[in-house]
Amino acid sequence: MTRPDRDDRVARLRAAAQRKSEDAAARAHRAIITLENRGQTVNFNTVAVEASVSKDFLYSNTQLRSLIIEKRPGRRAPATPAAQRTSEASALVKLAVATEALRRIRLEVGRLRQENAALRGELLATRRNTLSGAR
């Protein structure tokens, strides 16, 4: 094997290893999010199983290790400041605004469907007239 061939193979192997590592890290991040969404415990064991990666990989990746340690049970999340908490009245106002926006959108969709049906009818009539005139 010539030196350029060897260097080329080594470069391809390094690139493949890098892609494999990045894929495993992405799977681990998705696993953490999935576990949190399901309300399950986030720790090295559950993330490793969910992401199909080794615990050694999780411990050796400093970013993932820090994230898992932060999300483990017993670690309290910082309390939301009172100014950022949604009051019931505020939630009702947001709901009313969203409901009104949805109502307007549904009306517009209905109007656009009618307009579309009318335009389709005109198009079909034009095609029929064009075809009958060509005979």
C-alpha cells in the first residue's frame, strides 16, 4: 500500500469515527429529552439504555456528563421567579386571544375554500370551452 493510499484510508476512518461519536452524542441528547418528557429518571443508566450508548461514553463526554448530573433526581431545578409565573387570569387572557385567532383563521380558511371552489369551477368551464372550440 502506498503512502497516499494509507493517508487517505486513515482520513476516512477518522471522519467515520467522528461521525459515529457525533451520532452517539445526538442520540444521548434526544434520550435525555425523551426521558424528561416521559417523566422518567434521568441518570447515566437510563440515558445509556435509551440512547444505545455505553456509560463510559457518557462519562467521558464532559458536556453530556454535566447535563446528566444536572438532570439527576435530587438536584433541584432553580425556582421560577414570581414575575415569570403565569397567573390564572393571564392564562385565561392568553386562551381567549388564541381562541379568537383560531376563530378568525377558520373563517378565513372557509372563505378561501369557497374561493378555491369557484376558481376551480371557472377553470373547468374554461377548459371545456377551449376543448369544445378546438373540435
